[in-house]
Amino acid sequence: MQFRFLLLLAMVAAQAAICPPICAQQKKLEPLVPREKHPWGKFPVGAWKRMRVTKETFDERGVPTATIYDIKTTVKFVDASGYTLATEQTVEIAGQIFPQLKQEITQGFSGESRGQKVESVDKIGEREVELNGRRIPCEVRKAVMNGDGTTRTTATAYYSADVAPHLLRRELTTAAPAAGEATSTIEEVIALGMPYEFLGQRRAASFVRTVQKQPKQSKEAMEVWCDDVPGGVVAQWSKELDAEGKLISRITLELVGYDSGRAGAAAPAPRARLFDRKRARRADEKMGTMQRRE
């Protein structure tokens, strides 16, 4: 009897010795950015923004073709692990308006998209980021994400819990071993508290620069960021170049309306949608023609 009791104790001790690494493997990883600091995660379901996007695509002769998008993005779902956005997109090409396209986008707070798995998120040190002559202490975090074994993304982020937009610098490298290709991206805040006017209001905003390099092309973008707007971005200008430095496309984004979904937060009056204004103008022109005929 005593032997059985000692044997049972030995088995329990052995299981206890094995349990820590197993429990560590099952422990939920902390995200790169906490939900309460994330530009989408901190807003409630139903919060939305509407952007007007103008894309110019250049042909071999350098002649542009413009495409205009009206995109409304709404927070459909959010929990401790990530969020889902519902988008409604209307497109105009050469004066012709196409039917609305709807889709959903799901992402985690480390930046992982659907199909990607976060392998690790680690704190690797402390650094200072200098902005506007101010040294801001940051926690340096590193996340590794795997995309179904075909791609592997490593993100190094300089995170500040106190200073929005919180990720003051982010360095990403995405490798596709099978194709032997890699993409590198650097996002960095270059100014804080700058005055910027949108929707008839002058607000304090951050300016963010992004440079992305791929084997056959490169992209550069400048964003205006306001912490009170879902998704953060209120304006953006970007260009895409080929390997020889030739301009491929230019994109301009402009905020035309939003609602944070927060109680007591009055949403600024949205600007009239581009397509609505064009329809109204066409109706006025038609009415004027009819009156002249009379």
C-alpha cells in the first residue's frame, strides 16, 4: 500500500515537471499592440470611417488613368485576439460608376492576417525614439508570423504606451523561401502634434512615413494620423516605382466622414460623397435642359 502511494507521488511529480513547458506552449501570446491602444481594436462595434481614394496608374508613355474609390470601413467584430472590418466600396472609372463591392477583413493585434499564425512575441529591449526634440522611451517588441509555411514575417516594433500612435517605429521583413524573395518595410513617425485640418476641424495629428522595398518595385507613403479616428489614418499620399525608378502609380486618400461610436463623442459632419455630388450635378444639368426646352 505504501509502495503504491509512493509510486503515485512519483507520477504526480513527473507530470508536474513536464507541465510547465506544455503550459508555456498553450499560454496565449501577448499581441504586439494591446487592444486598448490599437487604432481599430479600441473602438466599439459599429464605429466607421469613409475614405475617398484616387489612384492614378501610368502606362508605358507615362499617361495616367484615374480610378476613384469611395470606401466605407466599419468595425464588425472585436475581441481580445483581433477584429473584423466590413468594407463597402464603390468604384468610378472613366466616369462610369460600378456596383458596390463588399468584403470583410480579419486581423490580429500583432498585424497578422487570416491564414497567418503568430509564432512568438517577445520583448527584446528598451530604446528611445527622438521626435520633435523629445526623447520617448519605447519598449522594443519582436513578433514572428508564419503564413501557412509559404511566408514568414518578422516585425520589430518600438512601442510607447503613453504616446500615440504608440508604434513609433516598425520594421518588417517578409520572406518567401520558395520564391527566394523578400519584402522589407519601415514605418516611422516623423512628427507629433502637428496641426491638420479635416472635416472642417483643426486637430493635432502625427505624420508617419512608410518605405517598402520589393525585388521588382518600391513604395513610399506619407500618412496623417489622428488618434480619435477609427483606423487612425485621415489622409495619405503614396507612390509606387518599378525597379528602374519609373513611376507606376500614385494614390491619394482623404477622410470624408467617420463615427467613433463612443458615447458623447459627436462625429463631424461628413462631406458630401463624390458620387452623390456627381449624381446631383447630373440631375441639375438634366433639369436645366428640360427647362430650356420648355
